[in-house]
Amino acid sequence: MNLTFLPPLNASLNLLSTVLLCGGFYFARRHDIERHKACMAGAVISSVIFLTSYLIYHYHHGATPYRGTGFKRTLYFSILISHTALAGIILPFIFFTIKRAIKGEIERHRRLARVTLPMWLYVSITGVVVYLMLYRLPQ
């Protein structure tokens, strides 16, 4: 089964999540709650699709080794390790942030979102960076 289309798809989904998270933040700051909700729902959906695609790819393909050396290798693994660790940590934060919004606990939602958003953005952005370093930039 040829799954070579999945890494660029995954990077695109991470980029889409980043754009939607930024849009959600923008609309929240302007009290445009309907657009905020739409962007955040889109960010969740693109992240779920990403995670599904990522798991399928790695189940069938396994890990892709990074062949760079020296500083590039150190930089790559620093980004990858922080990305992976935070990706595991962020899931309950996202869940509880959404739960508080749905329950109408807006002030609690805002307080938690101030922590969740930067972590989620970091994971989304570094997902794209990892893809670029592994597949598109010279190693």
C-alpha cells in the first residue's frame, strides 16, 4: 500500500490547524463568538483527521529516520522530542477547554484556553517543521 501522500497531508492538516487556531483566537478577542466556535471546531476536526492519518501512516510505515548530522540533527531531535511530548500532554487540555466552553463556563474556559492555545499552536507549528526537516529540507 502506497502511503507516501500521508506525510504531506499530515503537514497540511497541522498547518490548517495552526491557521484555524489563530483565527479562533482573533475572533475570540473581538467577541465574535460564532466565528470563534467555527474556527475552533475546524481546528479540532483537522487535528482529529491528522491524528488518524498519522497513526495509519506509522502503523504501516514505521518511523522515518532522520539522516542529518551535527547541529541539524540536534535541532531536529530537540524539536521532535518537545513536539511529541507536548502532543501527548495537550489532549486532556483540549478536551477540558472544549468541555468548559460547551457547559457555558466561559471564565474557566478562558483561563484554561490561555494555557491550551500556546501549547496547541506549538504542537501544530512544530509538526510542520518536523515534516519540512524530515522530507523537504536538505539533511
